Amino acid sequence: MIRETLVTTTAAGETAHIAPMGIHVPATDSKSGGADYLIMPFRPSRTLDNVLASGCAVVNYSDDVRIFAGCLTGRRDWPLVPADRVAGQRLGGALAHAELELVRREDDPERPRLYFRVVHEANHAPFRGFNRAQFAVLEAAILVSRLHLLPWSKIERELDYLRIGLDKTAGPHELEAWSWLMEAIEAYQRQREEIE
């Protein structure tokens, strides 16, 4: 199972880095060695560098899709507070968070596998579920993170479908997040056209 989260990492002397990331929850009978979470950042990655330097990370659970869209479009200035048990920070507005300690890593030239155990978890506010617009923004954010990997026809098809849920259920936060993602897609498309 993969959970869409926001991972915060910190290296000594640097500001915390926030990254939208799908984290894996290994099956209990898997080869995870008892790890609670598996994170597989691509190389190069500030998340990867920070985890290897600090040995920890914080997983943040949020229903504010602006943070997901914002981090992918250069808007990374979200309120942070100190973590409770690891040397790092968590999102101030997170509904819940889990503080992780790196227990094992498997190196890979493209996506190293980082295994973590939870050392602390806390709930801060109730999760009331995602509406279809929030789901649409999350899926569009994933598309934005993979623009360089996907054919343009697939991106257009997916966005057309996602707009249905967005149009029916979006509030101001979802519309703002969607607009940021569409700006990023349009900029990418212009860049592609200039190259061609």
C-alpha cells in the first residue's frame, strides 16, 4: 500500500525540506525486516540527502492539497514546528504526523530503498475525508511530478477526467492548488514546444 503524504527532512544547519511523497507500507510478511515504512526517493533528491545525513524523517498527513501542489510548483513556505523525538520538523497544520528513524537502506542508482521504524506518532486534528476535488488535485500533482516521463496524450486525458470531480466539488483551496498545477503544466508545455 502507498500513502500520499508530505515528508519533511532536515540536514544540520539547513532549513527543513518538504516533499510530497508516496510512502510504502510494507506487508508484515515482506522482506522489510520489520520496518514500518519504505520511502524510495529518486536520485538526485534533497530528501535522500537529508535522510542519509540525519537518519530520520517526518511523515505528515494533511488534507490541505495546496501543500502538495505548492511544493511541486515552488511554493514551499509552509509553517513548521519542531518534531517531538527526532531532529527535524513537522508541518504545523498537519492532521497527524509520524516521526521516523532510518533502520536500513538498500542502495540503487535510481531509487534507493530507505526503511524506517516509527519512533513517535501524534494526531492533531480529525481527518474528515477527501472530496473529489482534493483527490483530483492529488492525482494532478502526481502527473506534474511525472511530466517528463509520460506521453502528452495521457496527461491531457487524465486532466480531462480529473476536471470533472474538481468542477463538481472544489472549494477555494482546491481551486488555488489546481491553478498552480495548471500553471506548471502550461509552462512545461511551452518549453516542449520551444524545443520541438
